[in-house]
Amino acid sequence: MSPDTPGFRVLCPTRWTVRAASLCSVLDNYMYTVLQTLWDTCYELGDTEIRSRIVGVRSQMESFDLFFGVHLGYIILRHTYNLSRTLQQKDMSASEGQAVASMTVETLTSKRSDDAFYKFWVDVNSQLDDVDVGEPVVPRRRKMPKRYDVGTGAHECPATARDWYRPVYFEAFDLVIACIKDRFDQPGYKTYRSLQDLLVRCARGGDYATHLRSVIDFYRDDFNEQALTSQMEMYQVAVRDKKVKTITDIVTFFRDLPPESRLFFSEVVRVLRHVLVRPVTNATSERSFSGLRRLKTYLRTSMTQGRLTHLMTLHVHRCATDAMDLLDVANEFVSVNESRLTIFGKFS
């Protein structure tokens, strides 16, 4: 309808944080009034059910509430998307994840102020002249039922539209900040961070005594305190010249050791196993479920469990799959029996 205007990005059905780009495309098309024109065109071509939906969506887009909410959602979700994308890195440690989460909380907290709200309010209202959106108004004051009326004080009612939308602005930031803090300030997360910092700090030659004490006090009989203390000292000497900096480097170091040498660091390996069974984030598992939804659609309902398992294995380990030579795979497939060789021949 309008090739010169920005495109519209579809809302992600599985991850809320990806919707920041979608809200941005809605705001861009708000300015070009493309969406409002689209509803008029679709209303003429659609059936009764589609028309009723279009009328509802168009009336919502003409209200200040939606325009205000889309702006507010975009400001918040663009920061949470940056945090989510950073946490999805495979080499992300617990301490680094908590650090970027703290920076995100500080950024959102800085926007939770009267000055930031006033600037946001002025910016949103300055765009009303360019879009087909109504002016902000205070809702009609309603009398509270007597069964809910407690006390003799007078009820407070916002005098202006800015006073009405101010609590909405602050509540949105409070909700997001509280969710991030609840996720990263859990006692279990602090214990998991001590496990990771114990291995990483020791590998980097730093002071790890505090984290060692925290791990021993929490797990008690799971570790031999004397053996773990002595093995950590030997482990620090063993990786001194190996350039071991991350958990991935530590896993590679122990994986390359022969079984006899690995037994020499039995308690350290046990600490590493506690780290590996509990990843920093669940992004990998969520990404696998998203891949499962793409592989088995409604048009592939007849797919057997064996084929689905093989496809998911290829998807999860796609780094190894992409590195394979397709010609070698094809020739190996053909060389299994004579019938395939007769049909396909040799690939070169």
C-alpha cells in the first residue's frame, strides 16, 4: 500500500522481549497513518467477523491510551530485549549475568522519575498533531459503592490527564524492575554464582577463599573440605599457563585430561558438574522449544517420533551440522547398497 514507509514486524508468539521491534514498527506506521488506511481497505473487503474486529482495532488505535501504552512498552522492552539477548550467550557466567541485570535495573530506575515522566509526556503529546489519535482526557469520575467506602476522607481524583497517566508510567517500570530483581536476587542464584566464581576466579589467579567457604558451608557433606581445598590450589597451578578464562574453557580443559589425571581433581570436577547441570539461563531450552514449534507444524502432524527426534538433533547441534561436507554425506548414503548407487550414482 505504501512502499516508502517502514514495514511492520510481526509480534513474536513465544518471547515478549522481541516485541520491542514490533512496537517500534507500530509507532513508525502510526506516523505515516498507514495502519489506519489499512483498516479502511480491509473493512471493505472483509466479512462480518473481520469487519467487527477491524472496527475494534481501529477505535483502539484512535485512543490516547493505546498510543501512550505502545510508547511506554517500547521504551521498557528495548532495554529488556538487550538484557535477554546478552543472557543468551553460551559463555555467560552467573556473575556477568547478574552484572548486566544490575545495569539494566539502574537504567530503568533512572527513567522512573518525575523529570523522566514529564519529558516522556511532552514527547508523546508532541506527536498527536501528526497522527489520528484523540487528546488525553481524565475518565469520568465514578462514585464508589458504599460497601467499599471506608473512612471519612475525601476521595482523590486526578485533576489533569497527566496526573492520571503518571501512576501508569511508574507502575510499569516498578513491575519490570521487580521481575528482574526477583530473578537474579534469589538465594539459589547466589549459591550458583559462588560455584562459578570459585572455578573462574581460581583459574584467573584471583582470590577465591570467600566463594570456597560459601560452597563448603552450603553443600556440607557433598564435598570433602580438605580434598577440595588442596585440589583447588593444584588446579590453579595446572591452568596458570592455559589461558583459561571462562566456564567453557574450564570444561574443555578437564575434557582433554586423561581419566587418571581427571581423578586427581575429583572434587574440582564435582564442583564443575554442579555448575553444568544448572545453566545460568534457560535460553537454550526455550530456544529448543521454539525450534520444535517450527519443525512440527499443523501441516506436519503425521511426522513420526523418530523423524522428529532426528530433526531436533540436527537443529540443536546445527554448528556441527553446518560444518559437515554435504558431498561426503551424500556419497556415504549412496554407498550403503547397490540400488542407491544405481539410482543416484556418485556425487562429486
